[in-house]
Amino acid sequence: MKCNDTIAAISTPPGEGGIAVVRMSGTSSLSIIRKVFRGKNPIQKNSKGQVYHGWIVEKDEPIDEVVLTLFHSPHSYTGEDVIEVSCHGGLFISRRILEVLIQYGARPAEPGEFTQRAFFNGKMDLTQAEAVADLIRAKTESARRVAIYELEGHLSGRLQKIREDLIKICSLLEVELDFGEEDIMFVSRKEIKHLLIKTRGELQHFVDSYRRGKVCREGIRMVIAGRPNVGKSSLLNGLVERERAIVTEIPGTTRDTVEDVLDIEGFLFTVTDTAGIRETQDPIEREGVRRTEKVLDISDLVLLVFDGSESLNREDEMIVRRVKEMRKPVIVLINKIDLKQQINIHKLKKWFPDEEVLRISALKKEHVSRLVQTLKGTAISGGIPHEGEVLITRARHKNCILHAIELIKKAEASLRKSMSQEFIVMDIRGALDVLGEMIGKTVTDDILNQIFSDFCVGK
Ligand SMILES: Nc1nc2c(ncn2[C@@H]2O[C@H](COP(=O)(O)OP(=O)(O)OP(=O)(O)O)[C@@H](O)[C@H]2O)c(=O)[nH]1
Ligand SMILES: [Mg+2]
């Protein structure tokens, strides 16, 4: 990673708006901007931050009237000299300004490169850098909160404390090792055991928070499934309160998957309407059924719809078998309760003895709100994170922590068997390494590339 050049990018989204911001960071930021900026006041490097009004020019040709905000190293986002050019918010004008900066020595920034520099310059650790991306992507209050608490350093702070405890144990044991044969104990084995159990408990607490954290960050993927014509698309429309999917009385209306999102009490629900599952010769419908299967595989929750006005048939049975095989949470919905009921409820309850069964009319919008209540209750246990609450939200973090727990368990086992200090130290050092990887103290280029390539350009 080279940090000795100066990077620039448009930081605002493409499109038209009041202003656009072109950002530049690096050692040559000031010299580049001096060549292309004409204002009343000369640009100086003498205080923490300044704002200048003037023009970006290209060989005396005015390009745009702008406001510059200067952040001098190290008091900036990246830790380097950063200049933000606020120009008129058109795509063409911001591109022209970027071109001028590049012409005078800046290089186009890679995705996430500003944040990567902030990480390399010690402005934030890796979990905080990841939180920046999460905050930008947040679509709901719950997603915003987990990201902001992580960005504020609550997770890093707790991990740092755990690492300090482990380092303390290691150094005491290593001093003992230095004394070699003298058999001196600087720390009681009971105390080490106690510290290891405490640390493992704290780490386990993070692992346990993952499910809820993931729901806060990514929301819940739910899929509406059922045989053709039971009212799946009508239910989607009822949930999102608009005519999102086509509804007709012809079985096999929905061919492709149709996705929309719902914000329920600050949580994101992605809901996908699917083609009714059935055996069919129609190639388009067959492709639809294949897509339904794919969506079922990646969903967290299945809304399984039955037509209350008809008897259960072979197609229903086939879908029930398929859904049960997946072992995913299911909410059973009996639709069309406004019509005369034919469905065999006993049979249905036998199939789903533990699942919630709700009776609705998607057409008349009856009891759809009850479904929303149920979603609220089943999926969002724990609610929106409260002030400063730390939840882990990424599989990467969970895997690092699980690995650290395994190594601590090994150290505990060595301790129980009164094995030599070397073995205990080796595993604790291993745990420190994986926790270091999580916050970016010891991390490979591959992991870094993977994390930062996920960012947008200009951040
Ligand atoms: N009476 C009544 N009719 C309903 C209800 N829900 C849906 N329908 C009707 O049932 C028919 C099928 O509805 P859709 O929502 O298209 O059913 P679907 O499950 O999406 O059907 P496919 O896309 O073909 O799999 C339409 O004529 C709807 O108006 C309901 O609650 N009551
Ligand atoms: Mg449909």
C-alpha cells in the first residue's frame, strides 16, 4: 500500500444536486490546489482547518466557483492533508474538477482508499473502518445504531481491554519461563484460570450477539411461498401498501421473483414474492420455480401461504415437504378467509405443530397488520440497540472470536493438565493474534483488499 501519492475522487453520489464534493488527500494536496485555485485569500498551512471561497481554474479558464475546506495533517479524516472542493452539484462539473486535480498530480482514488489511509495512519482500527461502510449503507435506525456504536469505538475498546488482559497473563508466564529451572510462579494458576474463563465469557457474549447484530445490520430476508394462486402477490402488495406485483386470477401469474423492502420499527425486512411452486411444462414458469428455490435457500424466514377457500392438495404437500427440509423459521398463513372455508386446519396444524398460524385476507387487507405484529415480535427480539450497546454484525468478526475462544479453551486445558508454560503461552498468543486480525493489528493484504474493495469510491 503506497501512501506517498495524492489521491482524489468525487465523494458525492453521481447525479444532480445543490453541491458536489471532490475530495483530495496526500502530501501534495496543498501544492496541487494552489496551482488550480484563485481566491481573494492565499492558501496557507498554518492552522487546523480553513475555508476558502474562489474559483477552480484551468490555465486561467474558470471551471467553477467553489468553496474549499482544508484539513491539515494530522487533523483530518485520513490523517494527511485533505482538501474538499465543494462545487456546483452537476456530474459534469465535478468530473471536470477531478480531471483538473489529476492533471496537476493527483491520482484517482480506489474504492475506500480514503478510509484505508485513515486506517493505516492510525485514525481508526479495522472494525471502525468497516463501520464506516455500514453507516453509509444503513437503511434503518437499527442498522445506523450498530454502525455508529462500532464507529465510536465501543467494540474496539472492549476488544482492546480483553487483549490487555491476555497480554498480562502472557507476560507473567513468560517471566516465569525466563527463570527456567527455578520453578518460580509469578502468578497463581488459579488467577490465570479465572482470567481465562472471564475472557472466554466476554468473547462468547459477542458471539451470542451475532444473530441480533446481523439482523440489525442486514435486516431479515423473508420469502412468500406457496402454490399458484393462493394470494402471495396480493400479500406482498398488502405488506408494502402498493400495487408492487401483478395480481390476476390466473394461476402462474408471477414468473419472476419480485422484491421490496419494509421498515418495521426501525428494522429492515426484505420481502420477496415468488412464482408458485408446482410441476409445469412451461419453460418460463419452470425458470420461475427454479428462482423461487434459490430465494428460499437464502431467506431467513418463510411466509408460507395456503388458500383457505380450497382443500389442501398434492401441490401444497410438496411445498410443505420442501420448506420443512430447509429447517427455517416459518409463519403459516391461511389466506382468503373472506371466502367460504374448505381448508383442513387439523391437517395443517399437524404439519406445523410449533409454528404460528395466522388467518388473513390479503384482498380485503384483513389481519395483515397482525402479521406485521408477529414479524415484529418473532424477528426483532431485543429491539433496536440501546446507547453504546455492542453487537457484532459481521461473519468475519464472529469467526475471529470463535477462533480465539477455541485457543483459550486449549490454554485452559493445558493449565488443567499442569503442562509447561510454553503451551499455555502459545495458545494465548494465538488468541491475541486472531483478535489482532479482527481489529487490524495483524492482518493480511488479502483481507484488507476484500474489506476496502467493498467501499464506494470517494470514501
Ligand atoms: N377473495 C379473496 N381473493 C383473494 C385473496 N387474496 C388473493 N385473492 C385472489 O386470488 C387470485 C390470485 O391472487 P395472487 O395474489 O395473484 O396469487 P399468487 O399466489 O401470487 O398467484 P401466482 O402468482 O399465480 O402464484 C386473485 O384473483 C386475487 O384477487 C383474498 O384474501 N380473498
Ligand atoms: Mg403471484
